Amino acid sequence: MEIRENKISGYLILIGVSQFFLCMLIAEAIYPNYSIKSNYISDLGIGKTAIIFNTSIILMGVLIIIASIILRKLISILFFMTGLGSMLVGIFPETTGLIHLIAALIAFLFGGIGAVVTSITNKIYFWTILGFITLLCLILYLLKYYGQLGAGGMERLIVYPELIWGISFATYLIK
């Protein structure tokens, strides 16, 4: 039964993360004068691209939460929190202020920790690198040290490793 649960969870995570990544790219292309260096990812959740971005990130969060419930492992708490944070980012766009920032922090922090923990428990150390990139860049981001990347570029160094880990971990579960 565990193999079946892993596969179902893997497919849910894979679908959720993949559709979000693609919808985020579409929203970036549609958003007027969007700059990956200067604009925050959450800027996509307001204005012309709000329906694409918010629906997509809410769907990703819901699918990750469902996957975490199906998995029923200790790691599921980290997945649940990552999914919850993601879902709340879409429900409470950046115009809502503090609640949006807390939701994003939950998604970023628990996703980075999840990558590290799953790498240790599954002995796939590439995930450790992805998790540490997320967590290190989260610290730099919170300290407002963006370097040449700008706020948007630094934020992507938090999010992209999590998305890569999510897709990679999902395919690991499916195998």
C-alpha cells in the first residue's frame, strides 16, 4: 500500500509544482514591463495576471497538502506547511501585507527544510544543495542583501531550488 500512496503523492506534487512553474512563466510574460530582477514573484498575484498566478499557486498548495496527508510520514508535516504557505500566498496576495509575508515565509522556510530532510532520509544529497540554496538565499533576502540580482532575482533563488526539489522528489516517489 505504501508504494501506491507514494505514487499518488508523487503525481500530485509533480502536477502541482509543474503547473505552477509554467503558469508563473506565462504570468511573467503577460505582466506589463515585468522584470525578474526588480519585481517580486508575488507582483504576479495582482493586476492583469492575478487570476493565473493566484489560482495556480493555490492549486499547487492544495495538491501538496493532499499529498502530505496521503504520505502519512514524519516528512508530511514539512510538506503540509509548504503547501499551506503556498496556498495562503495565493489567497492573500501581496496587497494584504503582513499575512502575505508570513505565508511566503512559511512556504520558503518549510520547503527549504523539507529539501534538506528528504535528502538525508533518502540519501539524495543533491536535494541538500537545493535546500541550502533556498535557506541561505532566504536569509540574504530577509537581510535585504540582493547583490546584482535585485530583490526579484534573489527571491527566485529561494523559489526555484524548491520547485526543482519538488519535481525531483515527486519523480522519486513515483518510481
